[in-house]
Amino acid sequence: MKKILSVLGFSFILITIISAETVILDIDKSVELALGNNLGLKSSRIDVEMKKRTTDHSWNNFIPTVQASANLMRWNTEQIAGIPGFEVALDRWNLSTGLDISLNLSYALFKEMEGTKLDYEAGLITYEIALKQLERDVRKNFYNILVYEENLWLMEQNIEAANSRFEQAKINYKNGLVPELTVLSAQVGYENLKPALTEMNLGYETMKDGFKILLGIDLSEDITLEGDIVINPVSLDTEKLTNYFLGARLDIQSMNKSVQSLENAKSTLKLQTMTPMLILGLNFDPTFQADPWENNWFENMGDNWSQQSGMFRMTLAMSLDPFLPWSKTQTGIKDMEDGITQLKLGITQARIGAEMEIKTLVMKLNKSMEQLETLILNISLAHEAYRMSQEAYDSGSRELLEVKDAERDLNTAKLEVLKEKYNYITGLLDLEYALNASLEEIKEISNE
């Protein structure tokens, strides 16, 4: 398979051999796999589902508690009932049952329901942060591997060129054009590159394994990435981007939601402790009047079973100590108010930091774009210098050291382009994440 990597019209050709078992991944397929398989994202998704279930069932605060009980007892001493002269000995064994239903009602229940909703919304934001981070990291790693593959290709070309110089040096030596030292120097240069290539291959495999873990696929899978590194210049307006997208940042959304949650918690605490609570209760306690071992429980139920103290009760209660200025409740309310103030200060600081981040990212992208144009021109010049040096060396009119210097300059120029390509692409990904917006939206707002 032939892969073409291009930037601003400058292209490299990378030859990749793909076995039958190799999984071919483009960048969109990689993101899709990660979103479906990444373990960290799965854990975040479970958290959201738990919070949603709690929100959907928050009305269960209005379901009364129901407790059923049964007691089988034997008195240690004989029990006597009746008035003097008409005493009756009761059975030592006694069977009683009970059913208690209670419901506590207060205004705080509605605030608690609102709190579960806010908690769920905060969970959604946290999940979206995890999702956006994962997508950004997958794209960064994808492009990083492509750049590394191109770097490997450059190293292979260097080794081939070093081998060619070594062979040419041997020919020149036989023809009496160069001394034996030139041959030895060419051989040393060729052999020294081999360990570096081995080290790069090891790093490449390690990088791919890390990418597999990010995608949530088995390490035994053989993958090959298919894609182009294409730089499309984007005109960016820092002021427009900041004004339009700043409030949509996920970290600021999360902090705003924290403020809402803490304000709701403060209201809930006030309602729980400083407003009346209505307590409704209903209980039944039928007791078996005969011997539970000798008499049938289900015969003569009207005579054998008797209600002892069953009742319906309605209680209105309110605590008074929360109104004291030094009470635990008042202290808690003041702590929450201070916490809200701190969060709002944090939001202000976060907005200032976000403005600086966006400005810095835009400046780096503009600088990178300018450098790329210069660096690509340098490649053309260095390539021409290397070609002329190699031709001169082949004819015996130049020293090997001059060829090596020209080759080093060429490789340095290529590597600088690689670095800037990666910097620009990842810079755009960071900007998308920082603004919580797609590249198309960023272009649209900047060009308005």
C-alpha cells in the first residue's frame, strides 16, 4: 500500500506492507473505536447512567416507608389480668404482628429532587469532558504515529544513502581516487545508523501498543494507520473566538454547575432544618390472644386477634435550634455561602486563564504556519545542496565529510517540517478542545 503524506504541496511517499490480518484504521475509525471501547470512557458512562437513574426515580421520596414485623414471645413469669377477685392467668406464649407505614413531607423534598437533576447534569458535563479529551488524544496519537512513520522512512533512506556512499567509497578506493580512511569512515557511518533504526522501531511498536490501549483493542491486533498529514491554513481571530466560545468551555460549564449545586444544597439545608415537617403515620398491631401453639391462628379470628394500639397519626414538627446564630445549621449555611463565593472567584480566574490559553494557542498556530512556509523552502534548498554534494563525491571532487554535512542539513530540514506539521495539527486540536467547538465553527466565527 502506498501512503502519501503532504504539507503545503510538499509530499513524502511511505511504502507500507499490509498482511491479511492487519486492521487498517483511518482517523475517524480510530475515534469510533475509542469511543466504543475505551475503559475510562465506559466507566464515565456508567457514572452518568447511575445519576440518570437516581434523577428518574427522585419522586420515590414521596413513597412511604413500610415495615412489617412479627413477634413470638414467652413471658418469664405468669401474667395475670383482670381486677382483684376476677383475675385470669394469661398464656405464657404470645404472638403479635405489626405493620407500620410512615411518610415525612417537607418542602426540602422538592429541592432534593432538583439536586439530583443538577447532579445528573454535572455528570453529563464530566462525561462530555472525558469524551472530548479522549477524541482529542486519539487524534493526537494518530498523527503522532504518522509523523513517526515518516521519520522512520527518513531514517531508512539515510541508511540506504549511507550504504550507497560506502559502496561508492569502495569503488573510488579501488580506482585510487580516495584513501582507505574514507572507506572506513563511510562504513562506520553506515553501521552507526543501524542501532538507531532498531531503537526507533522499538519506540514505534511501543507507541502503537499505547494507541491500541487508548482505542480499547487487544494488543495482539496488528494495526496500520491510513491517513494524510495535510495542513490547511486557518485564519483565526482571537477576540472573536474568545467572545463567542468562552462561555461554552466545558470547565467553565462544570464550575457553573457546581455553583448551582451548592446553592441548591444551601436551600435544601435551610428547608430541612428551618421549616415544619409533616409526619404521617399509620400502624396496625394485631395480637393473638390465645396460646399460639395450641389454638388455630385462623379460627375465631375476631375473638382470638385483638388490636392493641394501632392508630393513624399526623405530626407537625420543626426544630428550633437551627435559628440560633451559633448553631450547627447556621455555621453550615455560612460555610456554603463562602464556598459559593470561592467558586465564583474560581470561575472568574478560569475565564481569565481561558482567555490567555486561547490567545496563546492562536499565536502558536500563526507562528507555526509562518515557520512551515520557511522550513519547506529550506528543504528544497538543502535537497539541492545534498544532490550536488553527492554528485561531486561520486566523481571524486568532494570529501565524504561534505556529503555528510549536506545530508545532515537535509535531514534536519525534513525533521523540522515534521515537527511543525505535528505542532500545527495538534495545536488545532487543542484549540477545538479549548473552545469546545469544531474546526468548521471556529472558521465560521473567525471569518465573520
